[in-house]
Amino acid sequence: MSMGWFEALVLGLVQGLTEFLPISSSAHLRITAAFAGWDDPGAAFTAVTQIGTELAVILYFSKKIGRILAVWWRSIYRPEWRHHPDARLGWLIIVGSLPIVVLGLLFQDAIDSAFRDLRLTATTLIVFGILLLIADRVGRQYRTLDQLTVPHGIGYGFAQAMALIPGVSRSGGTVTAGLFLGYTRAEAAEYAFLLALPAVFGSGLYKLTDIGGENSPEWGPTILATLVAFGVGYLVIAWLMNYIKTKSYVPFVIYRIALGVLLIVLVATGALDPNAGPAM
């Protein structure tokens, strides 16, 4: 697949802007390419550029991640550390990552093909936007990550796994689950970002061998997009973590529904091919 440098720059910006907002970065990469008349960048490109945004997570939460890793490591050989909140969080990140690993392998072919249909993307944008709105309104928002349990960690994990379908949103799906479980917006978002680390790095590394292949962009543009996604993603994390302390997710819900409806109209009128770029 041929991808120009400008195309890579734009898609890197899109990835960085949308990865942490509850609006689905994979959907926006797919939609941006369709609107611009470019080839679908594909699941491999999406997975690899997400490495850039997850590096931004590591930088932003570096102190917390370092503390979790240190205490988690101690808990392996020192039983008295196993009930420490940071050790428990480390173990629950591992547990919560299992659903997306299993489902990602089971549905690998669909992820690369059927799941990228714009009609499915439009539907998930709308449906999961409504679910986010309900969770934001009815969630009691009193729990912190110190109260995270194994069932809650698995619930978060299955919510994250839904993001294998473009339009769901990794952060949006996970935050929605967290809000339904009673966690505050900030705590749910923080866990969503931390939980994504193993899954995204695993997926990105797994897909590295596909870059440069027949249906994937070349290495140069992919690296550029990944670096751009890293820089922009860091700024978005900083903004979002401050925003959700006092604001709701309603603006993102409105945006998701409007974009989903627009996609449905464009596909229904023939302006967009649901499986490619603009109809000719």
C-alpha cells in the first residue's frame, strides 16, 4: 500500500487527537481515509501508531507506572506486599488485559476486514455514545482505584475488548464500564489508560511484521505517524485529565451520535463506499 508523507502526518494527528478521547481513534483513522479518498490505512497501521500514543501514557503517568511496577515486582516474592494497592493494581491490569488478548486472536480476520465496515462503525459510534451518556448520568462516581476488585478488573477488560470494533473507543468503552461500576471519571479514565498499555503494545508489536506488506503502508510514513501521535497524544492526555475533573462526557456523546448519523447518511446515499473510500 502506498502512503504519502502528508497522509501519514494527517493520520498521525488524528490518532493522537482521538486515542484518549471517548470517540474511537480507529474509527477516525478509517473515516478520515474514506473522506479524503485514501486507502483504508488498515488494522496494522492503526495498531502500530497506537504505540506512539501509549508511549505518551508512559511519559505522563511515569511516576505512577514506576511505582506500580516496583511494588508489583516485590509482591511476586514477598507475600506481605500482595495486598498493597499498587501491587493489586498491577495484577488487575494483567487480569484485565486477558479478554482483549483472547478475543483479538479469535477475531483476528474479522478485525482486519468485516469490523472495518463503515456501517458497523457508524452503529457503534451511536450505540456506545448513548451508553456513555447513560453511564455518565447514572454512575455514582464514588469509587477509586484502591477499591478495584478482580470482577471489576475483568469487567473493565471486556469493555476494552469491545474496542476491537472501530467506533467503540478503547478509552470510551473502558470509561463507560468504570462509570457503571461507580468509579469517578478521573479514576475510570486513568485505569483505562493504564489498562491499554499491555494490549496496545502487544497488538502493535504483533502487527509490526505486517508493515511494509502488500496491504500495509511503508515503514517511513508509519514511523512519522507514530511520532506525531506520541506528541499530540501527550497534550491530549494532559487536557483531558484536567477537563473531566469538572466536566461531563456529554459533548463527546453529541459528537459521536452526529458523526454516526452523518456516516449512515453518506453511505445510504452512495457518497461513501462502506468498505473503501468515496464512491466513484
